[in-house]
Amino acid sequence: MIRYDGCSDIQPEKNSISLIQVGCLDPELFTKMHAGLQSFVNFVSGEAKKPTVTTGFLSEPYFPVRKYSEWETAYSSLLSNADLGPITIGITSQGFWETTPKPRFIFCSVVGPGAAALSLYRFQRMNTNRLARIQKEVIKGLGMALGIGHCNDPSCIQSFHWHDKDFDRNTGVCESCVRTIKDRFRQCFDDKTGREHKYCRQNNEVVR
């Protein structure tokens, strides 16, 4: 549980994925994101021990200029200093801008080892399929935090999302990505040798 001053009350359980609200969000929407992510984790885990998706709150950092490089640095510091579980996904309503390869507000990105941050800025401006698209991006954020890059299958949620309608091509997570996620879960949560951070604490390549 995370206090509203941004400090951790208790250490998160080893077998937990932290879904963190950064700043003020619609509580009903955040609840749905949490339920959707836990359902996906349960599905992927199958008969194995299922990681718990825990939720918390952190104060939103202030950005004088909303550039991606500043967002990455600030959120990397914010999530790492909170000392959460081995996998953390931060959710914010702030929009963050990048200019390469083309100017755009980004959806989600890796911001540190085992950590991804997702911006709801573009989703809030969508007129159709908003919730379904958000839920897909939360799942993708989990994969990104686990060090999984973009999938070449456009029907897979882990594929690259450039335009709004790219989400609508996703019918689920492909078998190859599901196998990789299962393997990363084992490395992060079930490794009895103490190397549970093999994938979650490495320096992940930035994908967004």
C-alpha cells in the first residue's frame, strides 16, 4: 500500500506486480485497469502460482516542459525511489511529447529496469473503444516492464501502437509472447535460487 505522500508504508510482497496511480485518475477507470491486468496475469500463469497485482498512489511529478527525455528521467526516479515490487507500471494522465521518428504523444515506455509508465493523455481524446484500448496498453506495459520488445504480429497486443486504430487490430497476446511472459514470470517470481530479478532488474532497451 502506498501513502498519498508518495512513501511506501510496507514492503511489497515478492510475488507482486505494482500498478501505481501517479496523480489523480478516474477511480472507476483505474479499478477496471487493475481488474483487467489481474485477469490477464491469471490467464498467463495458468496452473502456476499467480503474481498478485497490487495498487498504490504516488504524487505526480511536475514537468516545466513535457518532453519524453524528461518524462523518462523523472518517472525512472519516481518509481525506483518508491522501492516497489520487481515489476512496476505507473499510470498517469500527463501527456509526453517526442519528435522522433515523428512528432507525437506516446502511449507507454520503459522508464527503468522492471518499470514502465503509461500515459492516458491520447486515450482521453479518443471517441471510440477507449477502455478496450487502454486495457490493451496496460497489458503491453506489463510486457515492456518484463523486457519484451515489439511483436511483429499486428494482431498481438505487444505489437507497435502508432495510431489509435492500431489497438483495434489486436485480438490478444500471441502464443510466442505468452510463452515469453510466462518465462519472465518464472524468472521474476518463482526462481528459488534468489535470481528473481534476472529479467526485471536488467537495463531494458527502451521501447515505446
